[in-house]
Amino acid sequence: SQQGEEDPQALSIQEGENATMNCSYKTSINNLQWYRQNSGRGLVHLILIRSNEREKHSGRLRVTLDTSKKSSSLLITASRAADTASYFCATAQGAQKLVFGQGTRLTINP
Amino acid sequence: GAGVSQTPSNKVTEKGKYVELRCDPISGHTALYWYRQSLGQGPEFLIYFQGTGAADDSGLPNDRFFAVRPEGSVSTLKIQRTERGDSAVYLCASSLRLTGSGDEQFFGPGTRLTVL
């Protein structure tokens, strides 16, 4: 079973705009991670935010975590065509398995 | 190698056959994970190894699935008596260590299994 739920399931925006994706989860976590996947194959790790952190930045990415609401958001600023992909949040319970959501399909239109 | 590698990249088999999927983790990574991803879904956890031992196999769907990591490096996922419902992309990941709060997992490109 999957814990996370991403919202929206699909998002289409114009190049240069910002893209925001949200993730909700159900149980307590140690950390939450965001991954990108192109063409249904290997996942690329984007960013990890620990349960005691509230916000983290990496380049054009900004992730927030609200443990009281059991939610996280991923913001991609100044989107590019190359950002077109599926984005997944994954929660780590303990130091073990990741539990993924169903993903957000992001399309950047030129 | 620089990253996690998986072989084969694609596997087509017939219902009832036995298949083996191989994963080579990043050198020095002690933790290794297997996930399965069906079309349009996120990856689902199958099993993880810390060293040679399976520390958590709670995600294996039934006893037709088995995985080994005999020397603490390469791992093989074995599926007996394959069924059409086993068709999916099987992803392997590794991480440097298991800490109290978890580490980034590095994923391989996956093996796309098709059971006819």
C-alpha cells in the first residue's frame, strides 16, 4: 500500500512559470524525499528533508515540510522543458524502506 | 561503476517460467533495496538488505518471490512460476548506510519484466 498522496496528479504549465506539487502522508516519519522519474524508469533523488527541518533549498527547488499537517510541498521555480517528468514524494519510516506516493506528472510547455 | 546497475534492462518471459533479475549496487553501499513499479503507480517496496541479510522482506507479495545477496554486494531477485500480474518495472536502490534517520537512496534504471 502507498502512504503518500501527491496533488495534483497532473500539472501542465508554461516554461518559466513556477510549479508546485504537494504530498500528504499518514504516519510519523524520519524524513521525506522527493524523486524525479523520466520515461517510467530510474528515479533521480532531488532532495531529502528530515522531520526536524521545515524548509530546504537546492538550486531551483524548494521543499517544505509540515509534520503537524503531515504534508510537504515541492516548488520548482523558473521551470524548463527539461523539468518535464513525474515527481514522487517518499517517506522513510525508520531507516528502512521508502513509501512512495503515486506521483505528479509535470509537463512544461515551451 | 558510478551508479546502480541492473540487468537485464528488459525481460520477456512466459507465464509459469522462472526469472532472475540482477542488481549491482554502488560500491561500498551496505544497504540494498528492491522495489516494484506498475504502470502509473509509484514504486512499492519489496525487500531490503543490510549487508548479506534480508532485514525486511515484508513487501514480497508471496512465496514465489525471493531475493539473495550472498556476499553483501550484488543481489538477485528471483521469481518462480511467473504470472501476468508480475509484469512491472523492478527497481533496485542502494544507500551508503542505515542511519537512525535514513539516507538518500540511489536507484538503478530498472528491469522491465513482461510476462506473456
